[in-house]
Amino acid sequence: MEAKKGDMLVVHGRTVGHHDREAKIVEVLGDHGEPPYRVRFQDDGKECLVSPGPDSVVRHKGAPQPGR
């Protein structure tokens, strides 16, 4: 996984009733765009440090968004 500041991290809901969550990457702490990332979640504005798992994808800034 590789990301840059300003990209979006989408964490897919893993169980029924849990929706996908989107977070803006505000800082990349790994080498060459690798995790961990400091992110700000869109739904509640909370910031945290994440090391995304296989249930997450990076949506690069400026890339077309699915379904839009």
C-alpha cells in the first residue's frame, strides 16, 4: 500500500450494519508512502494513527471515484 498526504483511506465495513469509513491522510509516517498513516475520519473528525489492513484501500487524490 502506498499513499500521499491528501489521499483518502477507505476502510470497508467488515460486518453487517458497519458502513465503510473514509479518512483523509494528513501525514505519511512510513518510508516511500507506506504505512503507518495519520488520518482524519470524515464522519467524526477524529484523528488517529493507522496501519491499514486488507479491508482498506487508498483512493489517490485526483483519481476518479467509483460510482460518481
